[in-house]
Amino acid sequence: MNIDKIYFIIDSNEYNTPKSIIFLVADPCHHYSNLSEASRNTKTESREVLCDNQLLKGWYRFVGAAGTRMPTERVQAFRSYFQLVVQ
């Protein structure tokens, strides 16, 4: 992997106090995985329960049928992956 810049992710607790664990990662603009499933789009209505707990840690980008942006407002229940209302 060719790294021209170094990015640090500092894991913190619920009080935003940094922990001692620091992860070194590549530039997220160039090293990411695509998520393209239509079931990820907030316009998709489904009662199928899906979970992302099998995704590896890393940077992800929404593309194609998944849409192109993360939700910035409350998402209704049973839209996309959201079984419960996200607030």
C-alpha cells in the first residue's frame, strides 16, 4: 500500500477522553470499500432485518443503488437497514 499521508484514528470513550489505542490507516480518499446494495438506500422499504456486524473495520463509500450519502436526518423504521428509528 502506497501511503502519501498518514491518518490517525483515536478511539475515545463516552466522555471523549482518548484511550491509549491509536490506529494507523491509509488515506480514506483512496483506500476504501464500496457499499452498493439497494437495501442500504433510505428510499428502500423492507422488513428484512440485516446487520453490518460482519463488515471489516475500515472506510466505506456508498455508491450505485445504495445512494451516495449517509443519512443526516432521522430515518423511518423499516427503511433501508434501519429496523428501529434512528434519532
